[in-house]
Amino acid sequence: YISPVFIMLFVASFTLWYIAKLNYNYTTELDVKIRIGDSRFSVPCVVEGKGTNLFGYVLSTSRLNIPLSELEYSVMREVTELGSAPNDKMRLHLKPESLKNAISVRLSDINIRSIGSIPDIEVPKQLQ
């Protein structure tokens, strides 16, 4: 027989221990969800911050809306395979440092150490 009081105190002590651990600083990798115009993608980032802030971001499901005007980019023509029909699609190649700065501004309580590979995105209609 296990006393219900023992179980309640055990759960309370575990909860308090976990909350205390969340006050430490941690470095981890998170996928940051981003929206630029109609394009939606995730970028792997190495981040550092308090456990409570990191835990809060992991629980949130929101995307960071970043206007294209805040980013540096280059316009590239999409390459087609040899022998296939010509392709006139244009893509935007985002500069990693400008995207890192834009993410840092929006996640001010989390320090962005580095960002992973950024997919090229379609040219928004307003630029065509």
C-alpha cells in the first residue's frame, strides 16, 4: 500500500525540482518556424537561454512573421536539368546573417548562436 500523501508529496517535490532546473541556462538546437510572405519553412538554430524561455518556445506553435524588407537576399534563376524544358522560375537566396538578426530581434529572450541551412524561397508576387 502506497499512501496518497506520499504520492502527492513526491509529485510536488518533482515539480519543484523541475521548475528549479528550468532556471539554468541551456544550449540546444531548435527548429525555428518562419513565414516570409507566402513561404513557410523551418530553420535549425543553435540557441542559448534560460530553460523557462526555451521550454516556452518549444510549447508555442506560432511562426515568426518576417517581412522581406528586413532581409538581405539575392535573386537566382532556378536551374533545370539538361534536356528539360526551360524554367523561368526565380528564387530568393536569403543571407544567413540577416535572417539570424531578424530571428534574434523577435526572440529577444533567446540568444541565437548559429543557424543551419536556409531553403531558397519563391519570389513573392510583389517583387515580380
